[in-house]
Amino acid sequence: MTQAEIKLCSLLLQEHFGEIVEKIGVHLIRTGSQPLRVIAHDTGTSLDQVKKALCVLIQHNLVIYQVHKRGVVEYEAQCSRVLRMLRYPRYIYTTKTLYSDTGELIVEELLLNGKMTMSAVVKKVADRLTETMEDGKTMDYAEVSNTFVRLADTHFVQRCPLVPATENSDPGPPPPAPTLVINEKDMYLVPKLSLIGKGKRRRSSDEDAAGEPKAKRPKHTTDNKEPIPDDGIYWQVNLDRFHQHFRDQAIVSAVANRMDQTSSEIVRTMLRMSEITTPSSAPFTQPLSSNELEFVGKSGDSGGGMYVINLHKALTSLATATLESVVQERFGSRCARIFRLVLQKKHLEQKQVEDFAMIPAKEAKDMLYKMLSENFVSLQEIPKTPDHAPSRTFYLYTVNVLSAARMLLHRCYKSIANLIERRQFETKENKRLLEKSQRVEAIIASMQATGAEEAQLQEIEEMITAPERQQLETLKRNVNKLDASEIQVDETIFLLESYIESTMKKQ
């Protein structure tokens, strides 16, 4: 775990959950698995606060626990899962493009709450959609439920592990911590629910639809409440499935750029046909019959030929293209030419680089040393004699794509952390103005609801002066640029992480 990753995890945890959860999470990331009392002692935090923080982290799959033989429960942070919070907006936007606003809100609710029952998600989303509709229109629970089923069918949401029934019925003393299990075939099995009803609007007054004051409503006891139909069956977002979708989209886009639209559509069809049957970490797709394709290898001769998409080769190509792009941006087109040359030839001496690239010796030497100092290329020594004498040693330049990808990934983490800190600084510097703007907006919204005249609204708007409005516009523009930069850097992070993971599994 690098310092850049730890810093980024700290910023993400603080931004999403606050200081106490951030303190506990970062402590576990730095130290590894630890029991409850040791965490409380080392962080100087009360047991009650540590328990609450751990509950939040476990609820959002950011911490796991393990019971040891002596009955001690130890908690361990999942740094890679914490870093995925950076990608939450992308998950939500992807669902919106695939399953419209309903799917977007389902995934958003699950990400915000970590784990939820299907019935709770459906009701919450139906209420939120009803709030945005015109008066007199409501969203049916059944419509939201159908979208949820589609998300489960395509594996974008999945069931959470449960406590087995035998453990609940055991008459002996309860274990120190429950053991959660899930049957793989049940991970996407949606319970049969007959959710009948429509979304409700929040009312600004304390009176309900019948006009009865809130204080006079009869209090319902818990005994009269109907049992929740899917009580105990919780759902979460399947991040691996989203990553598989992102990877497939990147491959299709690469094929379209390198070949043509027809080829990309063929690849898209192959990926779509095998998206559920192919594991997210598989190096190849499931065999399919097709014509000649990019990133495709022949798998068999049955049915006129069976073909697969070589996902590992595609990811390697995408990672290499990313490295080439970074080299060109940092060092210029001549350096990029040398970098591509070394990539293609595998090993080259300095004189060979000069000759093949047709670049003067001094320039080629400077460029190679620049890339060597930045770890984009490496130098391999091959001695002719055991004494490693420089005059009797070959010095070959090569590109270790895996090593360069890891170096670039580390820099991306640092860049994201810097962007988040800059955004927080911009917001803090303009805190007073932002609070004033929010107060004015709240007053205007309240006056509009009570039917205020246009002149009154104009008078309230003038509470914010022209220079202040210009300052707010500048702040908004800067924050939008920083947000867009975060998303762009995260796209690079995703490609590099996918390539590294694929390469490590293949080795």
C-alpha cells in the first residue's frame, strides 16, 4: 500500500463519512487487521465510536471481519474497495444511460446506503421519482420493481451473503461474529414480491392528505405492522459487473478507432452475448461463432469455427496506448517515437535507437535518459564476462509495460488526491459566500411556494451583489473543471488497474 493510495483513501473516507470513520478506516489500512479494543486504544477513540465507525464501514463493504481460533474478531480494511468510491458517479451515470432515471436512482440508493432490501429500495426510489413528477402523477412500485429485476438479471446488483439458517437455530451460545454465506446460484435470484402502491410526496405542512394534524394521528404499534416480505434479503451493487462493462466499452471504442464501425459492432455483439456467462476476471470471452475479428483467437472448428475475444491482449493494447499517450504529452512526439520503437523491438542499444529513430545521437541520448529517469523505459545489462566491466557489457533499453503501468497508476492516485484537496480548498475559501447563496435560494424557494410577487423575488436576489455573482460563477467553473479532471484521471486508473490485474492473474 503506497502513501499516495493511503492519502487518497483518507480523503475519500473523510468526504463521504466524516472524521471519525476516516480515522478508524485509515488506521486499519496502515496497520492491517486488528481487534476492536486495540483499534480503540491505538486511535484514542471510545469503544462506542469505534463500533459505530466499524458498522458504517462494514455496511459499505469497506471493512471485513474474521473470527480467529481463540474467538477473537479482527477487522481489516479493504483499500481497493475504498478507492472505488471515486468511481461512484460513473456507476450511477452508466446505469442512467442503460436503465433510465429509475435504474440510476436504484443504484444511487444502494451506493449511498451500502446494503438495502429490495422493497425498501423500490419504495424509496418511487417516492423520489414521484417528487419530480407533475402534480397528480405518481410512480408505481411495480415499474420500479421491474427495473430492479432487470438490474439483477444483468448482474449489476446482487444479493449480500446471509447468516445460514442452521446458525440461527443453534441453541448454544452465539458465535463472536456471524458467518455469512451465499449460494452462487442465488446471488441474482429476485424474491417474488407483490409490491402494490405508488410513490408518495413529502408534505411541507404537518397535515396529511386528509388535512388531519400530525399530532392527532393514531399511533400504530409495532405489533400491527405487517412483516416485510423480503426481510433479511439485502442487495448491493456489483462493482465487478460495472468494471466489466467499462472494459467492454473501452475495447469496442478501441476497435472502432483502429479499424471501422462494422468491426466494432461485431465485437460489441460478441461481448454482449457473453457478458453474463464470462467472469469479469476471465482472460477470454466464452467461445462464439463469428467471422474474422480484432483481438480474436480461434478456439475450435465446430460450427464453422468458434472464436473468442482475447481480453488480456485487448487490455495490454489499451494500457500500452495510454503509456504512449502520456510519453507524448510529457516529452514530445520524438520521445514517443523512441518509446514506440523500443516497445516494438523489445531490446535496443543506444546506437540502434539513434539509427532506427533517425534522431541525432545527443538528442536520442537525452530523450532516453529522460524516460529512464521517469521509469518509462528501463536499462538491462548483459555482461560478456563475469566481471561486469562496462567495456564488455551490452546496455539494452527496454519497456517493462507492467512496471511502467504501476508507476503511472501511482502518479494517477497522487493526481486524484491533489484534485480533491484543491476542490476542498476552493470550497473552503468561498464558504461564507456559498452559505449566503444557499440562504438566498432557500428564501426565494419559500417565497415562490407562498405566491410572492416578482418584485419581491427580485429584491431578495439583489442581496447577492454583481461581484459576488461573478465570484460564484468562477467558483462553479473551477469546481466543474476539477470534477471533470477527476473523472478523466479515474478512467486512466481503471484501464491501468484492469491491465495489471489481468497480467498478474496470467502469470
